[in-house]
Amino acid sequence: MSESNLTPKPGTVQTPDPAPPPRLGEAPYGDRVRGENFYLKRLLVEDISDTYLNWLNDPEVIRFVQVRFQARDRESIEAFVAGFDHINNFIFAIFAAENDDYIGNVTLRADPVHLFANMGYLIGNKDYWGSDAALETCRLIADFAFFERGLRKIIDCTTENHIASNFNFRRLGFQYEGKIPDLYWSEGKYRAAVYWSMTARQWAEVRERPADMVTP
């Protein structure tokens, strides 16, 4: 195609690419997501506890999360939580259904135009390390993302040395998308970033399967 064919004719108006129509979901969104063994509850500034602050200042807990490079005092964390509008950006506390133990937090950050999101979770209560808490939390936030917020895709990233996180994404049926080498500083060296994705259609197909039967 010649350059002349790409030049608009005099008097014509160039319009930007219109945003796609909204999908499912309309604010206000629910403040709870219930699962079999755990549930999520919207986290507000007034909910910030010493327990949460202690997690963020425990090197074992924040070993793989980027907050370890940021301020972790109460004022900073209050500003962080206040930044979630619960329209496109969400933060939930994670609780055990059996005894209402507060065990961690999970976030979802959505692009309202392109309808994809990134998620992240922190299991701070060490009594639940080695349990299915992280796995069920990811299931619940994926359900919320796809079935309530109406998103098309979740794209997430972890470091190559975060064995548990990569294992959980694989168990959940997320698609391995590849690596970018030497991207994130972790445990004394630059590590590869490992990317995973899940679409709404794929999630509807795999979410009910036992985790050990999902083939990534």
C-alpha cells in the first residue's frame, strides 16, 4: 500500500479506535467470595491490623513479593490499601472458613479497556503454609475476575525460584507463556520472570477438575 493511501483525505475526521463494549459485571461488586475451605472479604483501611503489618516485616513471608523493597510502616500500608477502588483494583483479606482465621491477602488489578488483570497473593499465616490455602485463593479470585468482574484474561508473573507459585499455576491449569531471563532481583541474583495466563473460557472448562488432573 502506498503512503498516499494511508493519508486521510482533506476534511475527513480521524477517530480513535473505540473501546470495546463492557462485558459481564457492573459495579458495585460483591465484597465477599466464598469457597469450600476459605473465603475472601474486601479489605479496607480500617481493617489493617498489626497481624498484617507483622507479616510484611517478616523476611520469610515476603521472600518473593515486591513489597520487600518498599516502605512497610502503617502509614505506607494504609495508603496502599486506600489505593484500591474496588471497581478495577481489588484487595481482599483471606480467611479460613472453619474458624475465621485471617491468613493473608489477595489482589486483582484489572485493565478496564482491555479486560485483563494481574493477581497476587500473600499467605502470611504460617500455620497455613503447605495447605491448599494459596490454591483455593487463586481459584476464588479467578472466579471473581471472570464471573463477577467480567474479565477476559488473567496474566500473571512470578520468579523462576518461586517453586510453590509456579507449581500452583500449573496445578490450576494456567497456560505457561514463557520466560524473560534475568528480570527480577531475588535471593542474591537476577532471576527469570515466568509468565502464566488463563482465559475466561479456559477457566470455565478447568475450574471444576481436581487439581491433580489438570494438564497445563
